[in-house]
Amino acid sequence: MQLTRHTDYALRVLLHLTVVPTGRATIPEIATAYGLSRNHLMKVVHHLAQGGFIETQRGRGGGFTLARPPAHIRIGAVVRHSEPDMKMADCAACAIRPACGLSGVLTEATNAFLSVLDRYSLTDAARDRGRLAALIAALPAPAPGVSEACVPS
């Protein structure tokens, strides 16, 4: 199973917010630091806000923050929100589906995968907080003059 780029970016944003000292970030900051597309990241941030994982603030001094403590944000919930269709295979149109037991096996495997992710929070993912914060601090900063208030509505 491979998670989409959307989910990868969502998890990076949330981990970033978990460990940065201010607890606040902007799209230019994260896009530059991780070498991500600003347009794609804007959609991810908007989607995270819709899911109640982050809060956004527009304008000068704007950006986004976690909507609740990192210990209360489960990795499984983020993945479910970012991956609404977690099918490992598309069995719906398969000619042998009526006699095949693979669909049930794959569903069970997906549920087991999500069950493991449900046991962990952002706090668990950021357990080496000091090292993560140091690595994030060493990432590139946005170029001077780049608007820091890039937050989707």
C-alpha cells in the first residue's frame, strides 16, 4: 500500500506544526523547506482545515496552527481524512469477484493497517522532538519578500 502525495504532505505539515517553537507555519515556509509545490500544499492545508486538524488565519501575521494538542490528533484519522478511498485493489469490475475471496482479505488488511495508525498520535510521531526541531530549523527559509500570509480561505 502506498499513501498519496496529498497524505504525505498532510503528515509533514502536521509534524512540522508539532515541533516548531511557534507552533505556527505558512505555506511559503513549508513549501520552501520541503521543496513542495505551493499550489498542492495550499490544497492540503485547506483540506486539513476542513477536517478540523488545523486552524488558519489570513492576512499579515497569518498562517496555520494545530487545531488541538498533538496528542489528540491520531495518525489514522489524518490518513482516513486524506485517503477517502483506501481500496488496495479495485475489485468492483473484476470478472471473478463473485467467487474470489481476495476482496475480503484486502479489506481486512486495510483495516489492520488503519488500526495500527489509530494507536499513534502526532506526539508519538514526534517522539524525538528535539532532533526533529533541529532538522526543521536547518531547512531552507522562504526568500525575502515572499508573502508569509499565503493561507487558503
